[in-house]
Amino acid sequence: MSARNGDKSRFHRERKQKIARRKRTHELLQRAMHARKSADSRVHTQPRPVSG
């Protein structure tokens, strides 16, 4: 590590890890939101029988 450049390799490795983590989190949230919307639409389109 030089005084002029700092610890570039660690910085860039952590930077790439952060970007990948954000991307995975974003994709996971998008899939969960899409699954919830499709589940909500299924519930609302099918009438439920009323007993009694």
C-alpha cells in the first residue's frame, strides 16, 4: 500500500461486492413484489363460496 494511492485493490474489491449486493437485493425485492402482485390478483379474481 502506498501513501499516494492508498489501498486500491481492497477498495475496488469491496466496491464491486457492494454493487453486486445491491443488485441481488434489488432483484430479490422485484421478484417478491411481482409474486405478491400476482398472488393478490389471483385472490381478487376468484370468488369465495359463502357457507350458511
